[in-house]
Amino acid sequence: MPRSLLGLAVALSLGAAISLGVTRFAYGLLLPPMRADLQWSYTLAGAMNTANALGYLLGALVTPRLMARLGPSRLLLGGALLASVFMGLSGFFTDATALLAQRLLAGVASAFVFIAGGLLAARLGALQPQRMGLLLGLYYGGTGLGIVLSALLVPAMLQAAAQMRPDMAHGWAWAWWALAVACLAATAVLVWPTRALQALAPPPAAAAAGAVALRFTWRAFAPGLAGYAMFGVGYIGYMTFVIALLREQGVGPGAVTLFYALLGVAVVASSRIWAGLLDRAKGGGALATLNGLLGCATLLPALTATWPLVLLSGLVFGAVFLSVVASTTALVRHNLPPAQWAAGISAFTIVFAAGQIVGPTVVGWIADGPGGLAGLEKGLVFSALALWVGALLAWRQKPLA
């Protein structure tokens, strides 16, 4: 594969790093100090990510129209800039309503980034069809870069704030501001792949003769869409509350940083691990297999606090969960002509966002029930069950042609 395509895929992956790795998943690290400082219940803490997911759904609903009007490159850059701004604003508020609004707006912007970037990654893969799985995996694996950055940056900023002014209230705000600066730097790098792809990628109209008649319909993809919605319900509970669970189990800050950083590294490695599966699976097999594995990884911390097994949970989860997202883009690419990719990717993003709206609040509500630590563990059991239901649904998705 030409090195230029690999470089473009890696640079483009910073869009996934911004939209998910930082804008959404960094909150899991900030939840414990914010909850302790602001006296939140677990239900309210989960509602913050529910608001982010609602914003993501709203963004996904308008993204097709915006892409038709602006093009994916401009939408990607504009969304990344907005996401950076909203991340920074989160450090200026302590009122729950204002923070919910910030999380919602950040979710809208992250949807613009993630969907537009996914379409550009699919077009990049069309230049090397035999390497489509790897190129898609590299893009979605960029989320791991954002997770690793968050794992290193958030504890460092919390510690710096505490050392500079031990009596300072709301030291977690420093972490939001640092993450916003990191997102702005990544946005600047994204200028190169978006401009290059405008010149390199074939236009959507360049579909093969005979495939032009194929159009995206929700009915044809119903099993895959349903399985992906359950993925949204299940995975987000883990990413929102697993750090809180580890803290409740008595895991120290350094071990938490190690856990989250290794999870992020596994996300980056997943592009190579599952590339072959994404290239081969024309129906819902990849989505089903990955959902099933993810359910097993989600269940582990609910069953045991044994540190090697908890680390294994994070590694397997990281190695799988963004490849679930990549599997839906591969499913669209395998079964539809390029002109229909935007519609297909947007539809899968919509059901994904709808599932994410349900997951954090339900798990938070379960965690607020009697039992303390046991409540968080029951929440992860719910998440694992949702993922396994998603696997069963996805198995029913057959190739269109």
C-alpha cells in the first residue's frame, strides 16, 4: 500500500480521536472528581453522557443534509473546531444544567466529525479496496489515540491543579481546558488529509455499473441496525462507569491511568487485529462476533476485582469496541455503491446514538440502587446483556447482493 494512503488514514484518525476518544470518553476519567466535588448522584453523572449521546443523535440526523451542502471535508473541520470549543467551555461551569447543555452541544459537533470522517475513510479505502479493512480500522482506531491522550493528560492536570493551589475548588476544570487545547491541535493536523482527499478520492457518482440501482433502505439493514443500537446501549455503560467502579474497588490513580492507557493502545492495535474479518464479512457476522466478545469483556469487572483479569477486560474491550463501529462502515461499503455510503453510515450512526442515550442513564440508575459497589457491578451486567442481544440480532443480517 502506498505510504501516502497510510499517512492520510493515520492523520484522518485524529477526527475519531477528537469526536470519541476525547470529547466523549475523557469524561469517564473526570466523572469521579466532578461527582465528588459537585455532589452528583450516579444517575446525574450518567445523564451527562446521555446528553452527549442525545447531541450525537441530533447531529447525526442533520449530518446528511449538511454533508450534501458543505461536503464532508468542511463538515469534518468545522465539527472538530466546534467540539474543541465546547470542551473548553465545560471548564467554566459548575451548574448541572449548563454542563448538560455543554455535553449536548459537544455531542452534536462530534457527530459531524465522526460521520464525515468515516465517509472520507471509506472513500480512502476505495482507492485500495483490498486494504479497506485496514484503512477503516486505522481511522476508527484513532479513538484509541484520544483515549491514551486523555489517560495521560487528565490525571496530570488534576495533579497539577492540586499542587499549584491545594485549596482551589473545581480543579477538574484544568483538565477540560487542556483537552480543548489538544483537540485544537488535532484539528489543525486534520487540514492536510481533508485537502488531500478532495483531490485523491473518487466522487460518489463513480459507482460500478449495475450497482447504481442499489439504494440504502432501513428495512434491508434492519438486523444490523438493531444489533448496532444494542451495541450503543451496552458499550457506553462500560466506558462511562468502569473508572468509577475501579475507584470504588480501591484501585489507585496510577493503576487507573495504566488501565485506561492500555485500553487506548488496544484500540489503536485493533485496526490490524480485525482488518481481515472486516474485509471478509459481507453480512452481519463481524458485528455479531465483535458484540459477543465485547459482552464478555464488559462482564469481567462485574464478576471479579482480580487485577490481571480487570486489565484483561480493558485490553479486550479496547481491542474490540471501535472495530464494531468499523464493521458497520464495512457492511455499508460491501453492500452499497459509493453514492449511498453517506446515507448508510448516517443511519447506523443514528441508531448507535439512540442506544447511547439509553445506556448511561440506565446504568447510573442501577448504580444508585442499594448496594453501593454492587450497584455499579449490576450496571455492567446489564451492559453485557445488551451487547449479547445485539450479537444475536446482528447474526440475522445477510448480504444484500
